[in-house]
Amino acid sequence: MPTQSENGVTNWGRWGADDQQGTLNLLTPEVVSHAAGLVKRGKVYSLAMPLAFDGPQWPTRHRTWKVTTFGVQPNGRGSADDVVTMHSHSGTHMDALCHVWYDGQLYNGHSAAQHVTSAGATRNAIDHVTSIVGRGVLLDMAGFKQCEHLQAGEAITAADLDACAQAQGVEFRPGDILLLRTGWIRVFAQDRELFYASEPGIDVSTLPWLKEHDIVAVAADNHAVEVMAQVPPPDLPIHKVGIRDLGLYLVEYLNLEELAADRVYESLVVIAPLPLTGGIGSPVNPIAIA
Amino acid sequence: MPTQSENGVTNWGRWGADDQQGTLNLLTPEVVSHAAGLVKRGKVYSLAMPLAFDGPQWPTRHRTWKVTTFGVQPNGRGSADDVVTMHSHSGTHMDALCHVWYDGQLYNGHSAAQHVTSAGATRNAIDHVTSIVGRGVLLDMAGFKQCEHLQAGEAITAADLDACAQAQGVEFRPGDILLLRTGWIRVFAQDRELFYASEPGIDVSTLPWLKEHDIVAVAADNHAVEVMAQVPPPDLPIHKVGIRDLGLYLVEYLNLEELAADRVYESLVVIAPLPLTGGIGSPVNPIAIA
Amino acid sequence: MPTQSENGVTNWGRWGADDQQGTLNLLTPEVVSHAAGLVKRGKVYSLAMPLAFDGPQWPTRHRTWKVTTFGVQPNGRGSADDVVTMHSHSGTHMDALCHVWYDGQLYNGHSAAQHVTSAGATRNAIDHVTSIVGRGVLLDMAGFKQCEHLQAGEAITAADLDACAQAQGVEFRPGDILLLRTGWIRVFAQDRELFYASEPGIDVSTLPWLKEHDIVAVAADNHAVEVMAQVPPPDLPIHKVGIRDLGLYLVEYLNLEELAADRVYESLVVIAPLPLTGGIGSPVNPIAIA
Amino acid sequence: MPTQSENGVTNWGRWGADDQQGTLNLLTPEVVSHAAGLVKRGKVYSLAMPLAFDGPQWPTRHRTWKVTTFGVQPNGRGSADDVVTMHSHSGTHMDALCHVWYDGQLYNGHSAAQHVTSAGATRNAIDHVTSIVGRGVLLDMAGFKQCEHLQAGEAITAADLDACAQAQGVEFRPGDILLLRTGWIRVFAQDRELFYASEPGIDVSTLPWLKEHDIVAVAADNHAVEVMAQVPPPDLPIHKVGIRDLGLYLVEYLNLEELAADRVYESLVVIAPLPLTGGIGSPVNPIAIA
């Protein structure tokens, strides 16, 4: 019997007691076809930050470590390869539904103690996310608020999301992928200390909104999608309720600058995580096509 | 002054002396728009094999190593992450244009000794591949030859490619992504020893064909795209000429089984490598949308 | 309150409720001085196996992964380094006292759940073992039994230890390091499949013997010191009682061939683990000086 | 034919054209026996710094990365292990004779290009150092100069070494291991920025001195044994001539504080590197016994 969601919103049981995919179930063929129809100019955007030694990365994680191996024969013929050691949550990445839990329970009511070990997750792991393909809707909050970036600790409410959508002239459809631009990723290049101390993002008022609009994923240009007055914060309610209760996907550290500059408010979005067996997440290179 | 291609075909200089992207230059907005128009049913295919400890992987490479870290607070709240050590050429992956060279020169005539070190590649690295998005054309050679899979060491010639395309009723367009199904990936599950000893694939007769048809990438369901009588082989001419002379992308270890079963001979294909700074390649989860 | 040792022997509380070093407490200055006095010929033996990709290593662990980085300047000046990814229990290695537990309790009665996390151990970790320096006593069981190596699954009892010591003419002193030669390490080179299927070693009858003789460490030329009819075995009583109840150190995969050939039955032994903060063990290169 | 040493001192050819061990050849049984005879009180010193995430480590290297894996059965029985990713030159460590070269040649005149690749070194690698066991002579330069630590960029000359030895009342013997205390390791805890900017150490005047005294190894409490006005320095002559021409071993980041406090000017020293096949160095836990 599932623990009641601490926020009152839940998708447990909605797609069956055995479901491990959460909001991916909303990505119907109709959603995909409609999204493909949004491609007009044929312009492709990579929404990933460079996957580099110095991040961006959650500050308590280790840095991405890459070594290149190579060999050359006397005749000048050669080849190379890399060896990479990294967190699956490095750089631009997405969280699997086993990433966080509370009351000892994962999404859809399974025991974390039983399913999450050093060997990986036996439920809700990233290899259940074959892809996220659908309509991406950009809410350019920084553009809407006419600022370079939202401020440290500045909350985005459900009302803010509606106001921004209205100003941009976009309406949401079930199965949308929300691309949320706070402008915070600019701070990464400008002020590393500020970047790692806090962030603007959505607050708990958006949880019923996300449920109501049947959002599949929130992909934002900050650490953790949600507002944090400090890093690490005392609580991460969007992670807890979004991932564990709604089965919602969070994607982090996106670069939405060019998409916003081009005012691409809707596009075909493809996010394709690596199918790490039992993995808790994956680095990704999200693609938007307009 | 570039060394003459050993096969006589080359794209050096075609997109400027400073080009680092090779055939990606063929992916014009028109190519992308046309490919998006191929989406009819809204069905999405993940073409990746599981990214797991035991491959598939080039046999001389180390195995993918994943450890999950997790923590639980006394109140039952917890979170997890993974630490992964892997080759960038692990599982389903793509090769950057700096992956192989001969006569000491990389694609477009740059010195390998100068540009490839333990710290990575300073030319033609994977972070120059923001994405490959275009029309994917599946040539189901195993289906065409009415066999479960092509035989070990069986060569696919340019004439075979034409015959298969004709039988399937597809024609190529500049900027196409060739999805080549040999059926060899089935051997991975059936006979590991055979799988790692050899493979069917394209031979040198296809190099002028790939150039003439302006193929952007060849993505195949085997180790190395090209035919190998033994592993490792004495030579890898498709790697050498394809990557170094044509600036062509090779993508390996795809799972094309479902795409072939559905006879999806053309689709919108999205391949989005991780932007590893200076990286020699990247694991990928190629997506086809039909 | 400590759980009663399942074997009836325990050192809990013997060196204080807060002790984290176990039998290291037996290594008094007198023990060390006496051991140094055993050096006569000035011959030094390295008792480690090569630390290589293919082991020896517990079969369920990943293989040691080493990549060398190097750089050369145009004037021919250069330098190199390695990047290593490995288990701390790789090759010849020693177990920290936090390596195994039962009834949820570590050596000296502390909670495993509280002290062992993905971040390491906060009690009984390898960095509490600054070194093991003392008198090493070799029991050459294979020599005593006049066989190349003991058989798979062959048990060494307390009576066997006594008989072998008597035949060799050695007597034990408190604080001794037992170097136990089964000959099994020879099988590593001869028959890899047999090597990883089983092993000869000490059985539970030796636990009171180890306690009575105040042995500091048992260092053997096999996987796990103790007899195993199969790998992995259903139970590892020497690990459980030896490490958790006696605070005894186990050192594994030694090469004792040369020491036995020279009949060095007593020597000064130095085992110096890497002080990995919070580590569960360490690879070592044990040294015997005679 | 060897390139002339840039300093005029060399041991090339001294122990045969095929020698890969350099000054280890000086560690005769007599040297070892004599050193063992120095043990009086039976006190053991570990001379290693903690092997931890944040060093000490050469600032351009990655940090040591350790993850602990563990598993618990329902009955409370469990076990743990670590996965470590690190440079072989992490924390307290020793350099193999293949670590640096100039004029394209390694120690004893072999080609670096031929013998050092991404796969490791095929000459002069760390697995040729089975151990360093001999008489350690501490020169406490900081104590001699009555300062907490020598200053950044302060050079220690051959005359300084002699003066310090005389003041301490010690004389050198062929095959000695020089333990050099500058006090700089104290700066690691006090001022991390200063620690990584520079260091006191021996200068080029000591090279003939090291040759003349037949020193086997110099083990110091700083980054690189030798004086550096800045990090990284334009040149590292002690590394170049010491390692490549003399076949001398350098051991770095030692903690000599307790040894100096106890005025242990001579002791039995045991340094036992991990036998990493083809490795360029190894972390070590050097042991002194007095």
C-alpha cells in the first residue's frame, strides 16, 4: 500500500502496479507524430553543456575524468580511444525514477532497501527509459522577466509558468516536455562560486500544475530544476514528489540559450539516455529540432 | 598538402581547410526537414544495445564498470547515483573523426602526433559532433539475403547495397544515414566466441559508393561496420579511408532488429553523442522515429 | 552489548571498547625487535603476485584497469603517469576489519549500517592499519604434505598446523604473522578454471587455535585463506569470526614459493597497506626479510 | 650509445646494458643485514600521508576517487569492498625509472617512444622494483636550520646535506636511502595555496653528491624532492638526471614529522611498491623501524 504523497499528487498505480516508466506512458504515437510535425526550418539544437572535467556538476560529486589512449605503428597508422570515469549524473544529465525516494519507497511503491544496492537498481532504472521523444515547450522565464538570469533562490511558481506561457502564446498539451530557462547556466561561466551556492527554480506550487498538465519531463538550465536557497538544500521537494510520486523525469544543466535566442517555443525534442543496466541516471545530449 | 587517399576517394578540403566535422556538413536544414516529414505513425525505436558489463565491446577493451552509490537517512529518505568507468567506444557508440589515421595524418590533413595525446584530441574530436539528425535508410542485408544473419567474414559489396536498396524500393539522397543490418548482433546472444572472432560487413568496394551517395554515417549491428575475417584484422580500410579521408561517421553495435521487423526502411534518425571535450568517441543511444 | 561470537572465540573489548585495530595491538616493541633480530642473510622476498589486468582476483570482482598517460615535448623530453581503476581487494591484498560482519555488527560491536556506506567505513577502516611488522612464521603445508599443492576443497585443521610446525621445528609466539602456503597459487598459472572453482585452506577448527596463539594475521597463497568447496561458498566462517570477532587480519593471494624453496620458516615481515581514508582493504606488497 | 648526461653523472651501463633496476643494485645482502641491525627499540613509523580525495597530489593530476560497495543479507550478514580510481603517483608514492626522460631516451639508453605507450612501459617499469629495503638516513634540514619548514623555493645544496649530516652525527654508506625533511608537508595543512605554488628541495649541486654517495633513493616530504620556484617549474633537473641518468628512485609526499621528533636519524626502511605490470609508479606506505 503506497504511502500518501507528501504533496497530495501521485501517479502511483495509474499505469499499473508493475509500471517502471512513469510519465513516459504519456508519450503516445499521437504525441510523437504531432511533435514531428513541428519541424519547419530543419534547424537542430544541441542542448547539452560540454562534458568536461570541471562540470557543471553537483558540487559534492567527483569531476569527470577522461584519459585518451592511443597507439601508432611505425608506418604512421594509428588509433585512439578514451577511458572515462564519471558519475552518471555528470554534466547535462537525466535522473532515473530510482534516483530519490522517501519513506523507504521508490516510485510506484517499491522498497528502496530491496531494489537499490551497490550493484544498481532492480526497479525504475535508467534502462527503462528507452527515450523521451515528444513536443518540447520552452518557457523562457529569464526572457519573460526581462533579466539576464533569475536570481539566486528565486522561486518560479505555477502562476509564473502560466504567465510566461501566455506571454509567449503557447499552450500545453498532455505529454509535453517542459524546457525551463532560468538563465542560471550563464552564471556557470561568470561566477563559479555563486553558481554553486544556490539557484532559481520551480517551487512546490508547481507540483499540482505538473500533474494537471501531464508533463513528462522538466529539463532546466540549472543544477536540480527546483529552487534552492542554498546548496545542498535541506529538502528537495520537486525531486521527492516529482520523481517518486509522479514518476516525472528531471533533466539538468541544459543549455537553452540558442533556443531562447531563436524564440523556439515549441520543437521536437529527443532525449536518449545511455541504457546503463540498473543505472540511476545518464548523461545526455538533448536535441531540439525546429 | 594532403596525402593521397589510399583508395582514391577523399573529402579533404571540400568543406574548407579548417573543417573538423566532415560529412556532418551534408546535414542541411532541407535534409532535416525532409527527414522529419517521414514520421507517420509516431513510433520510436531505440537502436542501442544495453550498456552492460559484458558488452558488446571490442574484445581488447576493458569492460564497462558501474558502481552505484546511495545513502539513506534515518527517516527513510534517500538518493542514489552511479560511478561509471568505461571506454568511450563501449556498447553502441560512434567514432569521432580523430579515432583512426594513417601516414600520420588525421581527417583534413592534420598531424596526429600534434593533435592526439593522452589528454585527448585537439582536432576532430567528438565534441564537434553536436548531433547527427537526418534521414535514416535501413538496408536489411540479412532480410534481403533471407538468412538469420550474414556469415562470419562475409563481404557486403557496393553491388549488394544497390541490390538490397532496389529490392526494398528505397533510393538514397545526399545526407542519408545508412543503417546497415547484417544480423550479426544476434550472434552476441547466441555464440559469444563466434561473435568476437569475425564479422560480416562492407568491403572496400563500398568506399566510392559511400562517397558518391554522400552518406553521412554508416551505423551497423556489428563491431566495426566493415567485414573482418578475423578479430583484430590486419587492416581496417573502411575505418582508415572512411574516417580519415571521407570524414564519414561510423556507429557500431546497433540493434536494428525491431526496425527491420517493422520494415521501417526510412525514418527520422537522431544520434546525439555526449560532448566529451576532446573525446575520441561516445556511447550513444540512436533513435529512429517513423 | 556484543553478540556472542558464533564460534565462541572473541577479542571484543580486549583492547578497549573503542579499539579499531584488533590484533595489531599484539605487535609490541618487543615483538618487532625480536623479529628484526631474525634477519641474518639480508635476503629480501617480495611476497606479492603481479598486480595485473587478469588477477588473481576474486572472480566476481572487476579486473584491474590501468591506462598510462604520457607526453613528449618536441625536444624529446617527456614524462608518464598511470591512471588505475581497481578494487582495493585486487591482487595480493589485505582485508580491513570492516570488510565483513554478521548480525549487523562490526568488530568490537559497532553497527555496520551506521558505519559502512558508499562513502567508506567510519570504523575499523584500513587507514587504522599503519602497518603490520613482526615475525612471520611460514607453515609450508604443501611441503609438509609432500605435494605440489593441496587439493581443491582440502581442509587444513588446527592439528595440521601443529603437525606442520613441529615437522619444521618452529614454535609460535604471541604476535606472530602466519604465512600459510597451500601451493594453490601455482594453480593460477596452470589451470585458471580450477583455480577459481575452489581452494584448500584452514577450517573452523583453527579459530580457537588462532585465538590461543594470538596470531596477528594469516597471509595465504589463495583467495580467501579459508577452505572453500566452491566459489563463492555458502559461508566464510574464518572471515566472519576471524575478522569480526577476533579482529584478525587476513591477507590473500601471496606468492610464498621462493620463501618455501629457501625454507625461510621465520623472518621479519612488513606489510604496509595504503592508508585509504575509510577504505575496506588495500593491495599490498608484503616483504619478508631473512 | 647513450646520450651524455646533461649533468655529467651517469650510471648507464654500470649494472649491465640490460639493467632495469638502477640503484636497487646497491641493496646488497650486507646493506640489508646492517640496516636490520639498526632496529633497537622496536618502534615502527608509517611515513605515508593519508591517501585521500584531496591529496597531497601534483596539482595537475586528478584526485583520488574511492567508492565503497557493500551488500547486506536479510540476516544481517554483510561485506564491503572499495573501487578506487587514482593516479599511480597519488599521495605518498614512488616514481619508476620510466617516469621521465629526455633526448628521447630512458634510463640505460632505451627509446622512450618504443617503450612507453598508453598500455604502460615495457622497460624500467615499477614492477621491476620488488622492494627498497635498506638503511634510511634522515636529514632533518628543517631541524638543522631551526625553522618550522624551509621556505618556498629555498634550495638545499650538497654542502647543506653535508653540514646537516655532520650536525646530526651521521655518516653515509653506499646503498643508503635518504629521507629528506624540509618541513614542507606541514604547509599542506596550513596553507594549501602556498603548498601548491612552490617548494624547497635539493638543487643540481646534489647530483654529483648523490652519485658519489651511491644513494639508492631520495624520499622527501614535498611534491618532487627538488627545489621548485614555481609549480609546474620550467625544468626538473633532479628528475631528469636522477631518474634517467643515475637510475635513482624518488619518493614523494612523505610524512617525516614523527621520525624527526624522535631524532631517528638511522633506521631500517622498507618501501614496497605495488607490482603494477608496466606501471610508471606506485602509491606506497614507507615504513621505518628503529
